[in-house]
Amino acid sequence: FEGEGTAESPYLIENVDDLKLLAENVNNGEAYANTYFKLTANIDLNNEPNWTPIGKSGLPFQGTFDGYGYQITNLKISNGGQYAGLFGYTKGAVIKNCNVTGEINGYNYTGGIVGSANVNTKIRNCSFQGNVEGNGEKRGGIVGHTSIGCDVSGCFVTGTVTGEKFVGGIAGWGAGTIKNCYALANVTATGVSAGGIAGYAYGVTIENCYYSGEVSAKNYAGGIAGTAWRGTIQNCV
């Protein structure tokens, strides 16, 4: 990559090949902790029939990725695998200013931006427009699963999100905070826990969020959260 990987001189992601190289390196064990990346142009993934997510279980992305407001379009995942999204698995990462459109068919831990966000991952000012589909649990328009200390803020989703259980317009299964987000998406769980913002929220603070769409589940469906334990929901519509 061009650049030095520092905050002052980040590695530049300039085209499809750079983005694919980032995924390849992370999936081969390079976590990029304390390393910075910057998108410099719109990227169309239309010629990639099945995107390989950046990071997978046990091999997380741990750096900072700044989309700089550019678009990553026509992201397609059709193999129904786990940890599906632009990023599959992150740990202590920062993903910001990243806008994605596409069609994602994954299993457990599936999201438009991140499949599974762990250990203080921050997802800020990101958007996903399209459909997150398939079977399985922990599925969201932005992120499928978040753990303690994670923060999702300033994000929006349009389209549809479907799955078996723990399905949310923003986050499927959540811990941490979800603030200043909105979803204009139909959310469907064939089993339990579907929510316009979060499917299952455990100790989550959900603030200043807006949802408009249709939510359905076999049990536990809510306009903001399908199931919520010990958290706070305030200033939401």
C-alpha cells in the first residue's frame, strides 16, 4: 500500500486490488493493530462475484479504516458463510465514514459493515443500503454482533434484514452503545427477537435513534429492540 500506515500518513486503499489485498493479509494473520487505512476513491465490487470479508474468526482486523465518505458499491456475499460483511471479524478496530451498498447472504454473525465486532470496536458514521439475508442468528444492517465496549454511532441502514433470531436494523445482538442511528428497513426473524434498531440488546444504551419499517418475529418483536436486558433506551422514535 502507498503510505506509512500512521495516523498522519495512512495506508491508501485506492482500488479493488488494494481492498482485496487488505482482506488477504488480515485473513493470513496480519491484524494491523494501531495501523491506519484511508479509502481514496469510490470502489465498485461488481466484478467480484463473492466478496471475502476482511477478518475471520480468530483472525481479526484491529486497525483503523476510514472510508472518507466514499462508496463501496455492489458488495456481494452469496455463500451463506459465517462472519459475513465488508469486515468479517474485528477486535478493537475503528471503522468510520464507510458507505456500502450490496447483497449479503450469510449465516451467523452477518452485517452490512461488520459481521462480528469485538472488544471496543467503534463503528462510526457508516451506512449500508441493500439486503442482509439468509438463515442463522446475530444479523444486522450495520453489524451482526457487538461485544462489551463497542460503540455504533451516526450510522444508517435502508433495505431489508432477515434471519432466524437476534435480527436488527442496526445491530443483531448488541452490547455497548448504539447512538444517533436510523434504519429504514424491514426486519424479519423467523424465530425470536427482531428489532428496528437492535434484535437482542444486553446492557445496551440506545439513544437518539429512529426506526421506520415493518418488524416481525415469532416472538419478541419491537420497533426499537426485540429483547432488551438491563440497558437504557431513550430519545428514540
